[in-house]
Amino acid sequence: MGRGLLSAAYVTSVFDHAKAPSDRRPTVAFAGRSNVGKSTLINGITEGKSIARVSSTPGKTQSLNFYIVEDRFYLVDLPGYGYAKVPVEIKKSWGKLVEGYLTTSPSLRGMVFLIDCRREVQPDDKMLLNWVTSRRLPFLIVVTKADKLTRNQLEQALRSFREVVLRDDDNGELTAFSSRTKLGHEEVVRWVRQVVA
Ligand code: GTP
Ligand code: MG
């Protein structure tokens, strides 16, 4: 215990934020655009069999999915946003679900915010990030799919994300991540442990 990956188990999926676990264990949210790699990251930082569902079809996760770690804290996988082909009704329910959860949860301690290394930061990313920074919630920017870039390209991308999204915010950190090469896994685990401590 304490070293390596998190030992986690699936708890529940809810489509109504009021049905989120109410026991007040500290919780870390994982947010980002559809297909950015949230579910893959959760599987990567946890031991054993994959607990989160991964799909190459964007919009796979449409509920708030809770996982418990060491009986002590929760991870919550938020549904991804920004996928154009998702029907309007689902987009509306996404907004209600995620906004409802983020604005009312008494247990949220931090947010892991994922960005695809090959993409620009979009307006909906900025909206969510602004909310996080205005609430002074600790956040970790995770630049995903780093294996898709050369070393030089990755360094350039990291520099640009540092400037655009991290700025000088004291509550924020940034790391590169790849499920293929295991880059960044330790950093994410360390950060999560630190915000729930
Ligand atoms: P939603 O549930 O739709 O919000 O998506 P998500 O953010 O949970 O993405 P998911 O983890 O399902 O991954 C989407 C796709 O990206 C899958 O095909 C993954 O295999 C792929 N992927 C995720 N992480 C990486 C990575 O680090 N490198 C590469 N090359 N592919 C990745
Ligand atoms: Mg997912």
C-alpha cells in the first residue's frame, strides 16, 4: 500500500447528481472532452482488471461513474463533452449532470483535467477550467496520448499548454501521460494521493 498504482473498485454509476455517494469521503473528478482518454487513464492508474469502460466511440461514458480506493476516497469519471454527433437531449443532460455534481458536491477535493496533446484548447474546456480555477479547486492538467507525438513535438505542446491553461495558477500542475508507454502514471497517482490526504 502507498506505493505504485491505486487499488480501486467500481461502486456505482448515476445519472442524477443527487444520487452520488453521500458519505463525504474525499473525491477526485476526472474531466475532459469525449475520447480524450479519461476511462483509459483511470484503468492505467488502478491495479488489476480494467474497471472503467473504454471505447473508440466518443460519448461512451454518460453517467458519473464512482470508484472507491482503499475504502478511503473516490474517483469519479465524468462523461466527456464536446462530441458533435451527440444528440441535443444528451448534451443538455450532460450539462445538468456535470454542473449539478460540480456545484453541489461537498466532497470534491480536486480535478484531473485531460487534454489531448494534439488538440487545441476549446471553449468548452475553458469554461470548465474557469470554473475550477474560480473555485480555487486544485487541478492537474494531464496531456494525454503523448505517444502520438515525437519528443520535440511533445515538449512544444507542453510548453503551449503551460502557457494557455496553467498560466501562473498556484493550484494547478501539469503532466504528460501515455497509456501506451506508462508516462505520467506515477505523477497522477502521487497528485491524487496528495489532494485526498
Ligand atoms: P468518453 O467516455 O467518451 O468521454 O471518452 P474517454 O475520455 O473516457 O476516452 P477513452 O478512455 O474511452 O479512450 C478513447 C480512445 O483513446 C480509446 O480508443 C483509447 O484506446 C484511446 N487512448 C486513450 N489513451 C491513450 C493513450 O495514451 N495513447 C493512445 N495512443 N491512445 C489512447
Ligand atoms: Mg470514458
